[in-house]
Amino acid sequence: MNNPILVVDDSKHVQRQIEIFLIPEGFSRLFFVNSAQEAFHLLGLDDENSKNRKCEIDLILMDINMPGTNGVEACLKINATRHLKNIPIIVITAEDTDEGLKQAFGAGAIDYIKKPLNPVELIARVSSVLKLKKEMDERENREKELLTLAQVLEKTNQELQQANEKLHQLSRTDSLTGLANRRFFDEMLHNEWKQSVRLAKPLSLLMIDIDFFKNYNDTYGHQKGDECLKRVSMAILSALKRECDIIARYGGEEFVALLSDTDESGAVMVAKAMQSNIEAMNIPHKDSNASGRITVSIGISNEVPSAASSPEKLISKADKALYLAKYEGRNLIKW
Ligand code: GH3
Ligand code: MG
Ligand code: MG
Ligand code: MG
């Protein structure tokens, strides 16, 4: 135990006594100052830049009666300073009245020693206060470590949560087009179906398939094929005007749109808008039908959902209409 101790006393005699009593006990790192002002200077209290510096003093022995700033005021000031308030202060008092002592404790002193100094008492109090300080420091360090650990855990949790959300999002998205994938579409279709049964509102489903797309890949290559799929998906998407409309990539070159509260004529209008958007892009496809550019066939189904039917039947009806559109020459809308 050779902690640095600061002794603040205007009496050279008291300073000398403390030195004589403490050094043989192993307390050789003693710093003596004659006034509170000198102590403030040593503790960096008159230096703005040192406010956050860790102070290298573990204990202060503070005389109460000093000219200038007295010990009580000095205690108050030290205790009000963030980087110093953990340093324990033992006050040294010659007063017979207890008033000074009371004030010193009120100002944050942890213990007191009366003059004339009794060496056994001085050593015992200094040792016990330093032991207490050590325990408090250790506890503070443990608390800081726990806090850091808690912060790390919190951050890890947040990152995990974000990764999970990302994963969840990815599991619902088609990576090529960014549209919903088939799995997510099936989930949304069942929800919409239930909602429409409850509200007795018509539900329309559009099955959209690119014409002669195998030929397109064969002629222009798979990469151009992917680009074409992306452009077609955007053209289809931009034909949907309502927030609640649902669009997904259903299979390779097949897309599906679900329009709630939409009757047959509304669905046909949307299908026509999709076709004209695709036509406007004018993507060359020389091995296509007569148009010489990319076209789509669209099958539409529509019903007011009820317990007698099912989402699967709605899809199957759109599939049949799509088949008819292909059969009758492609680039057609059928329902
Ligand atoms: P139809 O007019 O009857 O629809 O003829 P089709 O050639 O479009 O239909 P088919 O089902 O015979 O071929 C679909 C093609 O779509 C086959 C496959 O190479 C292509 N395809 C499916 N998914 C992708 C993809 O992710 N990228 C690319 N580039 N091509 C794809
Ligand atoms: Mg004095
Ligand atoms: Mg096709
Ligand atoms: Mg197909």
C-alpha cells in the first residue's frame, strides 16, 4: 500500500509529524502543500484542460483551519469536481467544538483526525480509508465493465435484429427484379382473399407471361434476357396506380398482379396499361410474333371471394385465361 497521499496543512509542524508517522508504515508517496490554493493547483482545479484527467492522488489529508480558503470550502470544491470527487478526504481538526467537523462531513469529508495527532489513529484511519477506496474503485471498474458488456450486447442485439429483418426482407423478394417472390405473393393472396370475403368485394388476378421468351434468350443471350425481365417487371409495376395493388414475379418469365376491390373491367384496364407500357419500351425481339418486339399475354380472373371458392381457384382461372391468350396467338388479354 503505497498510495499517493496529498497533505494540505498550513503547519510545517503537522506536516513533519505526518511524514514521521506515515513513512515508516510504507506510505512514502506524500505530497505536502501549505494551503487550499496550492492543493487546487496540484489537483489541476485551476486548469481548464485537466478537468477530465485522472487524478493521481488516492487520499487527501485536509486541515480545517487554514488562512485563505479553509478546509471545509476546499472539501466542497473538490467534491464538486467530477474527476476529483472519488478522492476520499480525511479532515484534520484542532477544534474543540464539533461545528467544524459537522461542516466538513457536510462538505464531503469521509473521516476525521483530531490534533494533536495520535500516530496509531492516523495510520489506522489512513489505512482503512485507502482500503475502502480500493474496494470502491474495484466496484466502479466492475460496474463500468458490466456497462460496456451491456452496451456490446445491446449493439449485437440490434445488429442481429437488423440482419434478421434483412433476411426476412430477402426471403420475400425476387433478387432479379426486386419484386415480391412467389412465396410472399401466396401469403398476401391468402390475406387479401380473407379480407375480400369479409368485405364482399371483388378481387382480380392477372397472370402475365412474356411471349416467346425462350427464343429471346436463345437469340440475345441469357444476360439480355435478365435485363429484359427487369424492364418488363418495371413496365408492369408502373401500370399499377393504387398502393394496395400487389405485384410479384410468379415464375421464370411470369408475373402476377392482385387487385383488391377491382371488377373485371377495372382489371382489363390495368392489363391494357401493362401491355401498352411494354409496347412503348419497344424491346426488339426478331424471333417473336409479327410485332418484332417483346410482348406479353395476360390472363385475368375475377370473383367476389366466398367460402365456396378459394385463392387456388382464382389462380387456376387466370392460368386458363392465359393459356387461351397464348393459344389464340399471344400478345392478347383474355378472361
Ligand atoms: P410462350 O410464349 O409460350 O410463353 O413461350 P416462352 O418461350 O416464353 O415460354 P417457355 O415456358 O417455353 O420458356 C420460358 C423461358 O423463360 C425459358 C427460360 O429460359 C426463360 N427464363 C426463365 N427464367 C429466366 C430468368 O431468370 N432469366 C432469363 N434470362 N430467362 C429466364
Ligand atoms: Mg491550520
Ligand atoms: Mg412465355
Ligand atoms: Mg411461362
